Amino acid sequence: MPGFADSFWSNDYAAGLGVLFGKLQQGVVENRQLLTIARMRAEAEDVYGQRLSEIAPAVDKIPNGFNRDDGASVRKAYEGVRTEMEDASKNHKKIAQNIRDLVVNPFTRWCDAHESRLQNSQEELQAKIKAHDKQAELVKKLRSNYFNKCRLVEDLEEENKLAFQDPESAASPKPKQPIPEIKVEPEEEEDDEPYEIGDETYSPDQIKKILAHMLNNIKMGETKVPILGTYQNTSAGTDIVEYLQRHMGTTSISYAERIGQDLITHGFLRLIGNVGNTFANSSRMSYQWRPQAFKLAGVPEKKAPVGRTFSMPLSNGSEGSDSPVVGVVSEYLANWNIPGVNNGRPNETPSERMRREAREADEKYKAAVQKLDEMRCELEEAIFLHLKFLERCELDRLKAIKTVVLDFSGTISNVIPSLQSTVDNMMLYQETVQPLGDLRYLLENYRTGSFVPKVVTYENYYNKVDEQTFGVDLEARARADKKRVPIIVTTLLTYLDHHYPDLEGDEARRGVWLHEVSLKDTHKLRAKVNNGKPPSLEVFAEFDVPTVASLLKLYLLELPDSLVSSHVYEIIRTIYNTTQDSSEDARIPVLQQTLSQLRLTNIATLDACMNHFTRLIELTSADEEYVAKLATTLAPCILRPRTETSLTMEEKHAYRLIRDLFAHKDAIFSELKRMSTLGASATISGNNNRPRAISTDESNRRANMEERNRLILEKANGSRSRATSPAPGPRAHRRDRSVGGPETRFPISPSGITSPTSSQQHGKRPSLGPVLPKRSSLEVPEEAGSALSHPADGNPNGAAPAEAGTPKSETADPLADKRSSLVEKRNSLGRSGARISVGRRIPVVASTTAASQQPSGSEKENLSGGHAPVTLVDAPMDD
């Protein structure tokens, strides 16, 4: 059953959590209703007991009754009835007190604490989501700014190229002579151009009259601005708007503000004392009439008194340079290129400035994306922790309700046996409360989606993916690595292959993929390898084996599209819905044809993963229960729908696909390799019919889907035009446990099965023993002759590690020393001296001088081997 941590996720995080907290708040209201029932029942019992206690004093006040007859038998019956009333009163008061002590008071305290816990979790998650969304918006703005800067740089470079292509301008000895004439001519032309102010267009003569009337009627004065000094000929925004409404017939303040903004645009006004140049109807915002307005209107300008100047501390060593106001004003004035003020880069050309701004925008955008990724990881970690905590809280609440109902019925049943039937009914009611069942109902009806993280990757302007590994398209990552399978995948699988023997027993090895690893540890390892470079094996050594396996699952989850593309999800759904009752022989060819539509990188990566898992299942003799759990765990990593809905969350097509890949791996992938080989041959010979990547064009989607469904139905009904593939039949996994003497693949610890990391804690490693001829190693297929080579470990040529006879000081790789010591242990035990490397047996030499000896006959047979599995070679991609 999925838990809260895998059920309430959404793309914006808030939607799924909103559904969950809505149900949890409903539980708080249910607690209050239950408390109200218990409190009012206690009050009713108390009132009932009080009224019963008033019966005896009331009958004693009646004179001339049973008090006069001391010896009558009837009096004993009376006294018995009277005493029964007193006892009944005490019993009911005791019931009321027990309800308060056992139910109302403790459950009230628990409900208050429960509500406080939910409120704290909700507030904390809302704060983190709000910060994440704010950072995401900032990333969008910085990305837009960065792209705009890059476009400006490109436009400037194109203009420079076109500017130097004219031979006449290049041969001119004095290109700067006509510059004064070019500067003067636009000014003369601009004088004749009309001015567009508001919704009207005015000629220069009309503007002259309007400006003259404005300057004579609008209130003007002087405005003092800290640091900058005193400005002359200033008017408040409200005064200008009032004039426009009175004399120019503006119907609204917004239209008046538009006219004021146009006056600023044409250079007649400017904002002072604030950053920007926006016009607003505000008495706090002052605007200065610029000399151009006085010149055009023919009105004399009021000059500032002599000696009224301002000064700014511009030196880096001055005390005022640390002031925030000075910093803002200096940065604002830096864009004006004022002589004497902007002295930071006096000789900087416009092209250099634009390139510098593009670099700065790139750095800000990259830093913001990195910060957003860190915030996303922290948010997901917090959501994981809170979801698990809230699941425990909800389960505790349901258990508390069960306990409250039980205690409530106990307070009544222990005191009043006459209410036994009512108590029995209440006991039946509390028996019907099933906490796990209610939790399952909540998950089945209100879950919003599984955990599929959406990575915000850094989008380089030039489409480079050299600095990031996670969240990048699989084919782009493989192309950057120049491999068919991304290096991160092969490195992780190779590392796991070489560390399975370090674990204690088959149970621990199988538990590597089912162990629940903290997302915080996985993110910590992810941060160390998410740099676009081949990961170093030394980084993995800092973490346990389940964390490394969890990193591979996280990598597959963070891919933009699942390993088996979501474009074929509908086809796979149709396959399993159509061939549900048919045999596997009819379903496997259809799956082969469907998977052949994937890109070669996806097929190669899928084959490497399935090869790893099938060997793990076979060599550890996994049972049916483990295979089912493993397929369930890997299902969202291998195949996901394009959009997850309530229907897709209940479907098991991804699980069934993985089970078929486990059972028929050789048959499926051998056919896929044959198809890819034929496609490559056809490409070389000039035929362009090789399988292409799935098109994203949706124009003919319906027609293509109908055609695919028709072909699938024909193949499912056995109407194939050719014979079936000669691939071997389904392979039956062994279900027996690991037994035997020297033939045992992994030794069984006599002290019992321990956790996956127990062997690392005690420093124990069992001996491996000889390998059965029909079993292949748990290594990822690599090029022949490489045992554990990796570009990040300083072994680019893929040379084999040092042999057993090489001295320890001469061995460069510590993993090679470890393997050599294991080989020596095997030899000391009289077992086979061969070890497994890349699916074949390699003889181990006793010393460095014996490296040139020829292998024996049996070793030659194993080297030539008919039992080695067909694997996809992780060769460099063809350019």
C-alpha cells in the first residue's frame, strides 16, 4: 500500500498538499464532534445523578410516613428502594466523573496537540513552497534578461560585421568629418515632426502654446533631495494632473497619467528623487521641467542661485560609499554616462559593456537556477519528512478514536450493568473502526500523484549540457558523454556489481533495491555528482550501497521523459488490455515492435538496466514475492504516462512491462539488436528507413494511433505474415535458495541474514568461489579487457587492474588490490583460480612474470565461450 510520501505530489507541490491538509483538517473537526458527544454525555449523567440524589431528601420531608412504623416489613422495602435511588445517583455521578477523567480531559489535550502539529507542518510547508515559487519566478526573469542580453550582443556583432563590409567607408581617410552634419540634420527634422500626447497628435506650434500655458499656470517651485541637492522648476504630480483635468479635458486620472508619461517620454519632464521615470498622480513625487520645455515654449527658465551645488562621495575609500542610498544613486547614475560621475569604466565601449552585461546576466541566471535547485531539493526533503510525519499523526488519530470509543464504553459498562446491551452495541461500533482501512480509503480516493520530481535545468543559450547530469534529456547526456549509455548509468551499475559481494548473504543483496533510503542522503550524493562530469568511484565509497542504488532510481525519475517514452504508454496499455487473455508468444513480438520505436540511447540504457536486474534475480535465486516488489519499485522509473490521472495511478501496465522484460529479456533485446543492426546497415547502403525518434508532431496523432492499434490487434490475433522470432522461450527463474559447497555463488552467513550495510560495518567480505558456467557475472557490459575502469579514476585507456602477484605498493587502484586479495583467498582455499570480468573467465596469474603464460584448455573454452550473454557494448557514439 502506498503511503502519504508517495501519494500527495503535484507539479506545483501545493495542490497535492492542499488535498491532504483538507482531509487532515476534516479529521480535526471529527475529533471535536467526538469530544462534544463525550462532554455532553458526562453533563447528562451528572444532571441525572443530581436529580436522583434529590429523591431521598424529598421523601424524608413528608411527615407521618414510614418513619412512624419502625418494625413494619414494608418499611424495609421502602428503605431498599430509597437506598437504590442514592446508589443510582452515586453511580451516575461516577459515570460522569469517569467520562471526564478517562475521555474528555486527556482526549482534549491530545486533540489540541494534534491540531497544533498539523498547523505547524502546514505553515512550514507553505513558507517553503512560497519561497520556492518566488525563486522560480526570479529564475524566469533572470532567464529572460540573460537571453535578451545575448540577443543584443549578437545583434551588435551582426551590425559590426555589416558596418565593415562597405569598401568605400573602409577606404575613407576621414570617416569622422561628416559626423557633425549627421547630428544636426535629425534635430531639424524632429522640429517638424508632430508630437503624440495621450490620444491626440499635436503640431510643434500647438505644443509650444500648450507648454507655454502649462509653465505659466502650473505651480512650480524648488525641491530638495538628500545628497543630490536642490532642483529648480519642479511641480508635484497632483498639480500637473489637476491642470490636465481642468484645461485639457481629461476624463480620468489614468488618462491624465498617460499624458504626463508622454510628456516625460518627449523630454519635457523628468522624475527627481526616485529611481525610474514613471509619472503618477502623487503629491510625494516631484517632476522637473526640463530646459527643452522652456526652450520650445519660449518661456525664460528659472536658474539656480550661484553656489547652490551638490556633491557626492565617489571615492571608494570615503565613508559615504557604504551608504545604501549612495549605492543606489551611484548605480542609477552609472547608466547615464555622466562625465565626472561614472568613473568605474571610463574607456569601456558599448560592445564591451553589452558583453559584460551578458556575462553578468549569465552568472546571475546560473546562480539563481542553482539556488532554485537547492531550494527544490530542500522543499522535497521537507515534504517527504512532513508527509511521513503526517501519516503517523493520522494513523495515531484513528487509533486514538478507537481508544476513546473503547474507554467511553468502559466507563458505562463498569458501573451500570443494566446498560449492557447499549454497551455491547458501542463495543460493536468501536470494533468497526479499522485505522488501516480508513487510511487506505483516504489514499485510494484522494491521492494526487506519485513522487516524480520536476527538475528546473539550466538552459544554456548555446544548448550545452556540460555542467549538469540530472534532469537532462537522456540522449543529450549520452551525446555529451560520447557514449550510447550515459556514463552515470554505467558507473552506478558497475559500482553495484563490484560491491554486491561485500554484502552478507543473498537477502542483503536483494534488499539493496527495496531498502527505503532517506531522500536527504540521496540528494547529498546527487549534489556531488551533478556536474556533468564522469562521477568518481571514490564519491560513492562515502555512502552505503542502497544509497547508490537509490541515486540511479532518482536519476531515472528526474529524466524529462521516462526511460520507455510516455509516447508509447497508450500503445503498451492497448497491448496489455488486448492480449490479457492470450499467450505470451503473441504479446512479446508486439512489445518488440513497440520498443523498437524508442531511441537507441533509451534501448541501450534499458538493456543495461534489465541485464543487471535479471542477473541479480538469477544469481540470488529471488522468489516470486521479491520479483513482484522489485518490479513495483522500478515501474515509475521505467514507464510513466505523460500526464498522471486518477486512472493511470491505478493501472499496472508499467509493472507488467517490467515483468515481461525480466522474463523475456533475451528474446526482446536480441530482436531489438537485430532491428537496430538492420537499420544501421540500411543507412550505410543509402536506405533511410532506420527507426527514428518519436516525432512530437501531433497533427496526425489520431490517424497514427488508429493505425498502430490496428496492427497491434492483427498481431495479437495471430495474423502475422512471417514466422515468429527464433528467440528463446521465456526463462524460468530459479526459486530455490542458495545451497551447495564450492558451487555456491555467494556464501551464506551462518549467523543469519543481516542488513545490507552490516558487512561494511564489520569489515567482512565473503569469498566468491568459482563461477558456474551457465551464470554470468553481475557486471555491466563494458568493452573487452576492462574490469573496473572509469574515466574519472585516471584510467582512460580501460586497462585491466593489477594482478594478484603485483605488490600492493605498485597497485594504483585500491579496488584492484581488494580483488587481488580475494583471488589469493580463493587460491588458498583450493578453489578455481579464475575470476569474472565482462561476462568471461580470466585466469589469475601468480606473479608478474607469469602474465605471458597461455590459458589452459578449459579457460580457452570459457574465453571463446558459448555461454557469455549478448550485451550492448557501451561504445562511443558516431558523430
